[in-house]
Amino acid sequence: MSTNKKIRKRGEGSIAYEKSRKKYRVAFFDNEGNRHYQRFDNEADAAAFLVAQRNDINNNNFVAPSDALFGRWALDWLKTYKKDSVRPSTYDYYKFLVGYLKPLAGLKLQEVTPLNVQQLYKELLKKVSANTTHKVHSTLVGIFSKAYRLGLIRKNIMDSVDAPHFEKKDIQIFTKAEIAKILQTCASHPILKKKYAAVLLAATTGMRKGEVLGLRRCDVFPRTKQIFIRKILVRAGGDLIMGNPKTKASVRKLIVYDQTMIELQKLLDRLPKNDEQLCFVSARNNPIEPTAFDKFWHSVLRDAGIGYKKFHTLRHTYATNLLAAGEPIIEVSRRLGHSKVSHTLELYGHAIPDYDRTLVENTKNLYQLPIRRYG
């Protein structure tokens, strides 16, 4: 039986001049027999494009031309691959970073070049820190890597982009004298003492601010001197919410210092007997806004006569002092709720006493190296 249907070969294509548009139109077929069009101002560009498409089709690297804009894909990436896989507060931060990508938003996803990205970094560094610019870079790596894996782009342009130079700052800590002054100031102040237990808890456990503010009555066990970190209080999407901790490792049990538990018990004795009752609340028994807590922390340091450092510095100080005292790094890592010991080591490895000397001594003992005598 005969048929008039023409069998199209993969990569087959042609170039035709359209007088009405004054354009050169490229038409070609992909591996599935789908026809594609692209128009150019001159014949040379049209011919080069057709050759490139034929090569990609023959090498099974073909990606169908698309007019999809980078800005649209960046938003789709956020909603599809980040919204339900990270904490609400982290998702908010991703949205904040994507806002810096506005100069690329109107470009076609398939036409964004490494040069476009490098120019974006150059302009960003005039307005924001190298730290923020580096995080924008990490976000772009995620956006383009996913597009490449999904076959939306022919190659991942971020492989050809130089990451903005960024040096991590050394962590800050308080001295032991400063910690004593902070606790003394907070405990004796007529107003600040209301949150003394929160400061003492962070200073003696290394808990994060959201973990402290999210601690409930049902998480505290005075008889065994234990607390469970199972929820965090964060602001996300404009709402103050009780969320899950940062990682699975962040859900943990801690044995606390005697005096810390005494202060927690005093606090709970004055609060409603409800399992979900937060330990740290406002005067009206409402959750404490993280920004309000930051203002309180500013007041503590000001009254103590200590230069400002973030509340998180209590966590850094706690970890550093534990390691300096010889506590095993794996135990410190677990207590901090880190998902990887390598992260703890990267942050606080410098605090391990005589680290290099210990390694040298252990190497000698490990191999029992013979002593060679000369002369």
C-alpha cells in the first residue's frame, strides 16, 4: 500500500527567506519528528544555528528551543523544588536571594550566558556584601543545575562561571569574664531578669535562638534534668510559627546544668499548666517575636558594657569552650545538633587543644618508628 506521507530524517532542516518578515527562517526536525522553527536577521546566523542543531540531534544532546524566560523558571524552581523541602524561614531567604536576580529575569532561560552572570556579580558587589553575593551564586547554581537535569537547557552555564571571591569570617566568641558579666547583669536587672533563664539556657546548652523561644513545658523534665528540642519558633512568610528544627540531627535530648533547670522550673511555676505552654513568653503570654528578643539582647549587652555580638555568639562560645576543655568533637557535634561532625570541625576545630602536637605523637605511636642513629 502506498502512502504520500513524507518520512522526515532526524536533523533534517532548511533555511528560507521570508519576505514579509525580512527574516531567515530555519526549520528542522528533532529525533521524534517534531518540527521546530527559529528566525534570524541574516543568513549566516541561520546557517550556524542549523548546523549546531543538527550536531546536537545527531549526538543526542538536542534541547528544543524555548522562549521561556529565566525569571519564570526561577520562580517555578522556588515553588516546585524549594517551598516544601526547606523550612519556611529558609524558603523566605531563598525568595530574598532570587530578588537579586531581577536583571536576568527578562532574558530567555536558554540564552543566559556566563558573561551575564559575571556582570550581575560585579554590580551586586557594589551594593551588597561578598557573603550575600556568594549566596546568590549558590542559588544560581541550584537553578541552572536543575534546568540542565530536566533538559530545559543544553548545558549548565554555571560550570563556566567564576564564583565571587568570599572569605568566611572567623567566628566570634565571648570571654569567660564577659559571659559572667552578661549573666550577672541579666539576673540582677529589674526588667531584663524576666528573660534571664533564656540567656542562661543558651549559654549552658548552645541552643539556637529559635530553639530557645520554641521550648515548651512538655519539652522540659525537671526530675531527670533533661530537655527535648523538638520545635522552633520562627517568623516565616509574615507569620510567627512553630516549625520543625533545622535538620533531623537538630531534634535532640539534652541534660542541662542544675542551675539552668532551677531557673526553668521557677519560670514554669508562674505559667499556665498546659503541655503546649511556651517557656518564654511576653507579658501577655504570647510567643516572643524574634526581633523583640534581639532588642532585649541589645539591652543586655549595653547594660553589661560589652560590645555587640549576636545572640548566636553564645552558641559559638559554648562549643569552643567545650572543645578547649577536651570534650570529644563527636559529642559536641551531637549536643549542638549538627548533622555532620565535619561541620562542627570546620567551625570549631581550631579550639581543640594541641591538635597538631597530638597528631604527631599519635603518628609516632601508630607506626612505632625506629630511631636511626648516626655516627
